[in-house]
Amino acid sequence: MSPRRKPTRRSPGDGSYRETDTGWRYRIPVGQTPSGKAVLKDFYGRTKAEAEAKADAYKAAHPHGPPTDAQKQSLYHHLARWLETVVKVQNAPSTYESYLALIDLYIVDSIGQRPIGEIKRVDVQTWVAEIAAQGKGRTAQLALAVLHAALNEAVAWEIVATNPAHLVKAPPYRRKRRKAMTLVQAQAFLQAAGGRLDLRRPIQRKDGKPMSPIPINPRLMPLYLLYVACAFRRGEPLALRWSDIDMETGAITITKSLNHRRVEGRVKTERSERTVYADEPLIVAIKAHRVAMQTEAHQEGWKPDGFVFCTERGTPISPRNLLRHFKTVLAAAGLPGTFTLHELRHTSISLMLASGGDLTDVSHTAGHSSVAITSNVYAHSYEEGQRRAVAGVSAKVRKAEGA
């Protein structure tokens, strides 16, 4: 056996080699103790190059030193703490619930099991691509946004040095356009919600046979009128109390929303807290609704703090039960069952814009965070509006030709 060689000395911080009985050992500094003493780590290989390659791989994987205890914890552990200490405190309950659902469905059982300190940008990009490959382009975009926000907090908490989700992009997808009712469809819907039997269209069953129109209790007609006239989100009018409405000025103050568990919470964003001004016909409808409510047994007279819209037992209306009622009204009006309750909001905003409403005023009425959202997402085109636009230009051109 050849005599053991002396260790090769290198520059400070570069580590040192030593030949062993079975090969080579490469020792490098990988960090410091709180007292400033160097933390050394050994890498072994049959050859000098093999030991050095292992050390280089470790340094590439840990450019900022060995993982801390916080970095060894799973990504899901960090997400759980972020949800409870940041999202739940700073956001509306609906936002918290949507983030929680995305994390449970798309992060927990995949990238969420990885130690947070070992997640690289390529890992995030692969994870996003896998979600998009399932035909869930919008979900991939939302899940990436949630992960990016959570990892930004990890950087702020000094758990990781950089955000591995930074610069990662979800694959492009074609956004599904929301539908909006035409003016004629909206009128038919409200007439059906008001219980107009003479305007009710026959309903076709799945077997093709006609079915008698379903009787509709008109007590919720003013609720639908608010959706169509004021561009409310689904849970906003369900949380309205009589004290939120000024019958003299028509001012309706929106500060809360009702979630699917019938629990009151804050509205979606800060800009969502707003005042909407109802016109005289809408106020008349609300006053008539108040009179009707006073005749119901649960009221025992008008209650200033009571809900404007509630069940016949006086309890908050479940959004899911409201959706079932909405589908029944659609069928009674002879409208496609593919319309969603949220699309009444799209209908309202589109009708405001088609009627010549100022874009900024419409945006404030809807409670959007920016005018761009109103313009890009909610402004639906109507055939009658397009016809008017073409006719206006055509008339001016013909007039110029005649001159």
C-alpha cells in the first residue's frame, strides 16, 4: 500500500482534499455557527473528481448554505401558517376559502410535500404545467398566484432567500367569456321572478313533453331587481340590513357579504365597500317589499336591524338555495339554464355601459378595484348596440355624401 498523501491545501474557503483508504474525501465550509465558527461538510468519492463533483452539486443546491430547520419543513407547513396569520387576517372570508380550496386540491399532495428550502423554479414550472395539461388553464394561473404570494411571505420571513415562483408563468389559455342577458332577456327574467303567470313560457321536460309552469313566489323579485340594477355580487344583497338603506336619498351602503355558510363577512376588496344610489322605481319596489315583509309571521313588525332579504322563517338566505330558485326562474322565463347567478352582475354592468353610463361611474358602482376590469372583463356587446353603432356611422357617411 502506498503511503497516505498529505492533504492538498487550497485557498481559504475552498475546502481541502485528503486521500483515504477507499478513495478521496473533500471537505468544504458550508456555513457558520452563531459564534462564527465554520461548519464543515465532507464528501467522499472513489476519485478526487467524484468527491469534488458531489461537493459542487451540494453547493449548487444550497447556494446560501445548508438548509435551516425552517427550510426543512414542508411547503404545506408554511402555507398553513401563511393562511392563518396573513390571508385570514387581511382578506375577506371568501378569499381565504378560495385559497384554502386551491391549496388542498392542487398543492398539498404534489409540490406541497417538498421541503420549502429545496423547491426550485423548474419545480414550480413543472407543477404549473401539470395542472394546465389537465385542461385547467385558469386554475393553473390562480394556483400559481397563490403559491407566489405565499413564497413572497417566506422571503419576508427570511425562510428562503428568493422566491422560486418568481418569473414562472402559467401556460396561456383561452379565458371563458361570461355571458350576459340581453335587455329583452333581463326583462323576461324579472317578469318571471315577479310571478307573472300570463307571461310565463311553457317549460319543456327532458323527454320533450310540455310541463305546466312552476309557480314562483314573487317575494324575491326585489332581490333579483337589485342584482340586475345595481351590479351586486352574489352575497352582497343577502347581507343587506334595513339600516343600510336610506329610503329618502336611495343610498344603499355595501359593507358586508354573506358566504355559502350564511356567515356575514367583509366584502371582496376595500373598493367593494361602496354606496350605490337606487332610482325612484327601485326604492318604490324596496318599500313595497318592506310592507310585504311586515305581514310575515317572523317579522312582528318592521325591524331596522333585520335582513332586507331572508327566508320566511327570518333566517339568512342560503346562496345555494337562492341558486336553485334562480334556476327555476330561468326555466319559467324560457331562458337557457346555463346562465349563472353571477352573470346577472355581468348583465347589469353591460346594460349600464350600453345605456351610455360613464365607465368610471360604472366601475365605482360595481366596486371594481380598477376601471380596466370593468372595461376588459365585464363589458359585453349586444346586437342592438352594435346595430346602433353601425347605423350611426352609416347615417353620417350618407349625409356627407349628400352634401
